[in-house]
Amino acid sequence: MSRGSIFRRVMGADFGRLHPELRRRFSVGLDGGEACVGTGTMDRIWHGRGFVRPFLALGATRNILVPRQGRNVPFVIENVPYVDSFGRETVSFVRTFQLPAGPRRFDAQMVMGPRGDRVLDYLGTHQHLASDLHLAAGDEGELIIRSGEHRFREGPLDVRVPGLVGGEAEVREAFDDATGRFSVRVRVVNRYVGPLFGYEGSFTAEYTDAARHGVRPGLRPVREEARA
């Protein structure tokens, strides 16, 4: 019996409620043998009030979040499955925004949590931040992803990120049959200070053979984190 992608395994029967095109996109993995590259435009990239910009700029040094705003920004997302250095099936979620001042990346690598009930999202070039992700199908067949606990890891340090400085993310991805495009809306909010960062737009997807496509140089993080 096919095991399916990490997303299918985590969602269980709920995976079947997704739009068929979303089921294919989130079936990307070693078992299915496909990689996916999405190409499109973000209608809007935004960030919160001025005082959040230094935090976004700091995160951007490790390809976490984007400290710029823009409209009609060309966008690429690379979802490529591979086995990380700890033997775990991993799917890249590397997003590149072609902003006027130069490209900006928002990197994530996703693995299945140790209990199989969640996806673990490692953020940035050095995976210093990790977040639990909870996936569900919406009433219209869209995929809804909400973040849970965030942890910061550096050397022996392993601490929960307090709510005062952390952000709660919600991602909604859908497929529009009329346009043949995926739509995505991402919103990161701090429970105390309000909206931090987000983007929304649409893209088309191209699927390739994962083994033939391989993992291009620079797609994997500089440092991988074993702790789940």
C-alpha cells in the first residue's frame, strides 16, 4: 500500500476533501516521485507597523519572512522532496519574491512530526526556528494551515518562543477552476501587536520527476536541525 506524501499521512481522510488539484500539489513527495514548481504573481506583499521592520529585517538575513512591501511581484515556490541528513523525508517550501530592490527568499523545509499528527516546519537557512503546522480542508476544498508552537534552537539552546515576540501564521491555498490557477493567502499575526507580515496572489504549477529534477544547489538549508 502506498504511504503517500507527508501531508496526506498527517491529514488522513481529510486529505480527500481537498480540491483534486490541491491533492496533487500536496502529494509531492518521495513516494509519488514528483516535484512541483509554482510560478506566478503576488498581488500584494505587506508588513505591519514600522516597529516590526527591524525584526523582519533580522529574519531576512536567514531567509525568514520578507521585510519589503510590494504589489504585482513575480513569485516562484519550489516544492522538492528529498531525504535530509537525518534520514527524514523532507519537502522544500522555498519562496522567491522578485522585488524591485532585488530578490528576497522565504525558506522552509517540512518534515512529518514524530507522532505523525502534524507537519514540522523548519524555517530559514539554518533552521533556527521550527513551528508545528496543523492542516485541514476547508468547506470549499481549500487547504488551511495554521501554525502552533514555535521553538528556537541554537547549539544546546532549545526554547519555546513566547507569544510576546512570536507570530501565529495562517495559510489558505485554493484552486480556481475558472482561471486554472492556485491562489494563496498568508497572514502572520502577533496576538499582542497585531499583523506582522503577509502576502497574497496566484500561480500555476508545473510538475517534474523528482529524481530527474533533483535538488538544485542552494535549495537545501545551510544547517539542518535534528530536534523535532
